Amino acid sequence: MNAFSEEVAGRIAQARSHERMCSAASDFMVESTLPRYSYNFSWQGRPIIQYPQDMAALQELVWSVRPDLIIETGIAHGGSLVYSASLLALLDMTDAIEAGRTIDPRVSQRRVIGVDIDIRPHNRAAIEAHPMASRIHMIQGSSVAPEVVEEVRALAANYRTVMVLLDSNHTHDHVRAELEAYAPLTSVGSYCVVFDTIVEDLPAGMFPDRPWGPGDNPKTAVWDYLKTHSEFEIDSGIDDKLLISVAPDGYLRRTR
């Protein structure tokens, strides 16, 4: 670890001691949710519906883990699929440069699998027309339907290093089922990231038109899953680094 990296690690370790900064971050998460702050951003022309802080964290993880495959549940406008695909394209490019060869788009590449119960036609068309489309494989169906899970597992068997991103239905039961289905596909040393765990920390009644809320959300599913799956641990260092994130306690690193 060089001197700058040591400085960064020291700042992150001390982050929670800065009460005013933490309080401001917490207030921002509450105040930015209803105005749909996360809807303001796009990646390569597609709405991504993520906080920039989590996008920054994901690119750090992808660069570090260097996955061959990223599995995502929840597609929406496709921005996250395009984001993941572009990060994987960069990995292929850097691998080619280091090996002194050119990239041939006809050969096998790192890829993204996206699952959604309702891939709307206009979104599918836009994703399929995107320059990153060759790296994206979409599956329409419930992410916890047995036939969908089996299809994803069969595809994932062809890859060595897998990362998982869960961001579909945010009820406890659904996320808990997703974790059982997809977290085991996460490679040792890689991550299963569970989005919108922030719901547990937001005021009750904030989502009156949604079936989730405090006590019934992705974070409660994560906590329950970890009771019986010691091969995963929460990477609290990421939470301490970001402070502003929709996924507190949601960055799960597979250790064995």
C-alpha cells in the first residue's frame, strides 16, 4: 500500500467519527429520495437510476474483482446493464493492451445478464440498439421463478469470476429468495450487491404505494440471509467510504 492509499484508508476508518458529516449524509438520503434524485443520471445515454456514489463504488469493485460475468436483477431503462457492460469492455481492453493484442468483438467477451419481470418494448429496443448490446443478455421473467434461476445458473457456469447485483422487487421475501438463488453464484473474493437496503433507514410511510418499508425490505433480507451464510460478510468499509448510498449493509463480499 502506497502513502496515498494509506491516507485514504485512514480517512475512511475515521469517517464515522465525523458526526456532522454523517448526519448531513443521512439527511441528504432522506430528503433526496422523494424528489427522485437518483432518476437524474444516465450512463451512455440510458437512464441508470442510481446514486453517483454507488456508481463510483461499483467501478472500483469491478476493476478490483475483474469479473467475467455480472448478473443483474432489475433492468428498468437499462442504464445499469450498459454501465456494467462498459466496465467489462474496459477490462477486456486493458487485458488486450497488457497482452499486446487487439480486441476481436467476434470472440467470447465478458458479459452481463439482466433479468426483469417486465422488459418494456421501448427499453428493450433501446438496449438492443446500444453499442454495448453484444455484451448484454436479457431474460424476461420473475427473477425468482425456478426456470429463470436455472437459465441464469446454466449461463453462469461458463464463466470463472461472477459478480451479482440485486435490484428488483424490494420486499424482504423477494430479496431473500433472490439471495438464495443468486448469491451462491458469486465467486470467492467477488461481491453480491443488494440495492435499496436504505429503505430500512427511511421514515415509515415514505412509500405508501409500495409493498416495502421499514421491517420489510432488502436490508432485513440481507440480515436474515447472513445468519445462515457465513461465507459472506458486509464490507462496511464501502459504507464508511460512501456515506451517501442506497445500499448500506448491501455490499456483501464472499470470503470463502
